[in-house]
Amino acid sequence: MNSIITIWKEHLKQLLSFYERKRGNIFSFYLLLFLYFIVINIICYWIAMYTAFPELTLGAAGVYYYKVQFPVGILGALFDSLSFFVTIFLIRHALSSKKDIQYIAHLLVDLIIAVLATFWVVFVFSFSGWLVNLVSYAPQVLADRNAEYQGLLFDAVSNPFDNMRNIYFGIVMGISAMIPTCIHIYMFLRACMHTLFRQPVTIKE
């Protein structure tokens, strides 16, 4: 197991080094990152809409959800871009940790971020709908919308088979927030493959 974590850490160190070399000015990078996540969130939004709720993309509902995409994209990008820097912070601390358990514990925080992203998606849709209705002169009570969406979330957890479309929609919308976790899983599996098949590891200075 120690050899797996050693290789895993080395790959992660190389990835962090690549990021730091290519990042450039932090403000320009953040702007580009934010715009990137806006695009990703809007793409995921429409993929989820067309595959889970195609009937809501037509007529008056289609116009409404067309408007919703903009606050959804912006608020989703806000969470994703900020969580990106949290992930970088955690990676730096993980790589400097002396014990394997500390290294793993740091990276497991990304799983917490992924869970928080689920609740953020619920809030984003509640707030986005409220904002669109407010601009359209059909104001609603935000607290009531939040309660409604929370009810949908709890219902999906307690009755998953009756809410497959909602669960699928949430998973697609959470793809961008899953990227760090997916990278960690990929690197862990890659380290396992190197260890199992004894492939040489190239260590870059």
C-alpha cells in the first residue's frame, strides 16, 4: 500500500507542478477558469434538460428554463471555481504530509466538496427560478422555493426509484464539481496499475 501511495503522490506532485508552471497571472487565470466553468455548467444544464426533461424545453416552459440557464451557469461556476482553489490548497497540504493517513484524509475532503455541491445545486435552482420570476414580475418567496427543492432532495434520497430523472439531472449538473474527485480516483487506480504490473515510474524534477 505504501508503494501505491508513493506513486500516487508523485503523480499528483507532477500535476500540481504542471498547474503552477502554466497558471500565469492568478487574476487572469481565475477569470478564464470562471468563464470555463460557466460554459461547462450551461452545457451540463442543457444535456440534463434535454435528456431528463425534454418536455420542459418547449413552449413557455422552454422560455423560462432558457432564462434559468444564466444564473445557474454563473452560480455553478462560482462554486466550482472556488472549490478548485480549495482543492489546490488541499493537494499542497496533502503532499507535505508525513503520514499516509494524513495524505488520504486531506484528499477525502474533496468528497465532502462533492456532497456540498449537491446541496449547492438545489440552492442554485431554487434561487435561479426565484430570480427569473422576480425579473419577470412574478415574484415568489425564496424561502418557500428553498423548502420545495429541499423536499424534492429528501424525497429523492428516500424514494430513489421514483425520482430517477431528478437524480440523473442532479448527477449531470454535478459533473463539474466531481472533476477533482475523479482525478484523484484516476491517479489512485493508475498508481495501483503501476504497482501491480511493476511499471517504471518516471519522476520529473
